[in-house]
Amino acid sequence: MRKLIVFDLDGTLAESKSSLDAEMATLLSALLSIVKVAVISGGNWQQFKEQLLANLPHDKYLKDLSLLPTCGTKFYQYESEWKLLYAEDFTDEEKVIIVRSLEQVIDSSAFPAHETWGEVIEDRGSQITFSALGQQAPIEEKEKWDPDFTKRKKMKAALDQLIPEFSVRLGGTTSVDITKPGIDKAYGIRKLRDTLGIAIEEMIFIGDALFPGGNDYPAKEAGVLSIQVRDPNESKRVIEAIIACLDDAQPAKPPEETRS
């Protein structure tokens, strides 16, 4: 019996930087009514509020929802309001090292972006995120830039050489996420285990970047049963299957007494 279903956000529950659609919001609410749910994503807290929370009912089931922005470097739980349990923030010196290294790799890259929309390098406190086309780029442009991850894999290889003291992961459609070493989705999974008292064997993780180097891969390495999805539409079918299985596993209600 699985007690916790863990999701990535961008590319899994919603398109990149987009809100949950109505069908996904309905399915996620139904899932929350029968099992605990967590979301771990490279997005920052503001992105979680806009993409996820703004589209879910503000009801009693929020207490069963755990949110871990910036690849698990932060952890929020609901107790009449959302409370931050921890944040693994960079020091100012660490931020300077990371940004300079990113700028060096971008300048030497053979894959420049000819047009950008918004910030290319974003400081998320506990994570520095490179978005090749900018934070506000149209999804259709993002999907064309690096569909097979080739460009970002080369960037990651260069960054691994420049800043081996940090963790570099690929995420979203155009992004590279940098966190403190060992502070990734595996770290988030272990924090969920310790905070909720749920064994890793009792969890399922669902994400679109479960390949080596992807920012979902550490969750798989942590030992969670992991399900790779292509996009939010495939996630919907997985959620429907999980709901059906959990419903079947619920003990049957005793029949009502017959009245004379």
C-alpha cells in the first residue's frame, strides 16, 4: 500500500511555467482526498503558488500536501497557512562563484539564444537556475530549443568541471539547476521520509526527467519506485490508475442494516 505520491511540477503536472489545467486540478484533488501527496520541483515558491496552489481547492486536504521547491532545497507544510520548515540557501560567495561559472559556459557555448524573455540566470536562494531563453519564454519556443537535452548535457559537463563542489542537474525544457552538493530531489525524498514518517518503499515518484543527469533522477537513485512520463497528459492517466488502485485497496464498507 503506497502512502505518498510524489510529483515533479514542470513537464509533469503542468506545462513549463504554466498553471494546472482543470482536468489535472480535479485529478490531483481527488488523489489528495485518499493519499498524501508531495511536489518537488526546480521552481521557486512563487511558481508553486501560481502554478499549483492557485488552482487547487483551499480545503482540509491541504494538510496532506507537502511542497518542496527548488529541487527539495526548501520544504513547506500547511498549518492554517504555509510554513517553511527549512531552506538550504547559498552564501553570497557561493552565488558569485556559480553565476560567474554559468556566464563563462554561456559565453563559450555554441548554442546561443538569439532572443530571450526575462531573466536567463535566476537566484532562487537555495538554487541558481539557468533558463536558456529566459524565465518567461513562450512554451513553443522552449520546446524547440533543446528537445533531446543535447545542449544542456554539454553545459552540465562543462559546469561539472568548473564547479565540482556543487550539484548540477537538467530540468524543465531549457533549464539547468545548481544546488549545494547532495541537496537535490533525493535529499527531498529523505526529508519527506523523516518529516512524514513514511518509508521510501511506501512512496511513488512521477516525473519527466528521470534519466541520468535529469533533475528527477536523484529521486530514483534514492530508491523510490519511479514512473517516467512524457508530459502532463500522460501524468493524468497515471494518476487515474493510481486512484483506481487505491480505491480498490480501501477496505469495503459494511452493508447498512436492513430496516423492517
